[in-house]
Amino acid sequence: MKILIFAAHADDLELSMGGTVRRWVDEGYRVDLILLDRPADKSSLIRASTILGYNYIPLGLTRDSLEREVIASIDIDEYDLMVTHWREDYHHVHQRVHRIAKQLARGRSTEVWYMNSHPYRSEYRDFIPNVFVGFDPQQAKAKSMALEVYGNKVRDHWKVEIDLMDAYWSSTSNNKHGQFTEAFMLDRKFI
Ligand SMILES: [Zn+2]
């Protein structure tokens, strides 16, 4: 199983799905991260990727964010699953990643999930999760360590809210696979 996380910023994966990624890596899946723009602080990204076990794949473009070039640089057929940002995400770069991801996935067999990019915010337009991934305390610890790499950017009260959210989804989804849970939306496919 090969999984692609296609995100806008270096800490998006850690905030939204750090526990899930650690679990997938523990289970032997390959998890690649592609970012729309070059990360401002690459050394933090590399440290976080080592903690969670994913591979950061730089796009190696001459200029950032050229949609055509980004689409041409990603071999979506290589992946069984792509996780990306939700269309109603309030951050405009996240929305842009969503639109590019939709183009990438069109007509392909790769399954698409959307991550909850702002788990520390209570309002989140139209995000109605239908996929829940549970993880154990060790995987939760890895998530929290990876978040700490980003220092002040991920403020302490976010971390508390993220922990609460993980526990909340665990109880509401009755997840038997762990006491922490991250929530996703599976894209509907019309065949
Ligand atoms: Zn972001």
C-alpha cells in the first residue's frame, strides 16, 4: 500500500493526521508527502518526517506553485490512496491544493480522502467525517513530538485542542483500534 499526502504547508500533516501516518508506517505502508510550495524551514520538516516515518518528496520545480508543472510532476497512479485538503477549508492555499488534487485524481483509481486541516478550530464548514483512523498512545506520542518540532507555530493550546479532538472522535466513532482517532472524509465516487 502506497499513500500520498498532498498538502500545502510543512505542518499540515502533523496537525491533521500525525497519528494516522505513524500507524500506517508502523503497519508497513509507504507514506509520501508532497507540498505545493517549498517549505520555509526544511530542517524542521525533515525532523518531523523522521519521527513519523514518512518520506518528503520535493517537487523540484523551477518555480513554486505552477499548477500545470505540479500536476505533471506527480505520478498519481503510483498511489493507492491520496489524502489532501478539503474544498471548504478556510485557507486559500489549502483550497488550491484541493483543486489540484481533484485534477490529479480525475479518472484515476486512486482513492481520495480529505483531512481535517484545522482540528483546533470548532467551526469547519461542511466537513462531515466518514472515515476514522484510531491509533495507540505511542503513536499519539509520536504525533505530539512531531508537532513540537514546529515550536511556536503550533501553539500549546492547539495541542490541547488536538488531543481533545482525537479523544472526541475516538468516543463518537466507537473506534476499537485505539483511544485516539483522527477523522477524514472519503470522496464519493460516482460510477
Ligand atoms: Zn496549512
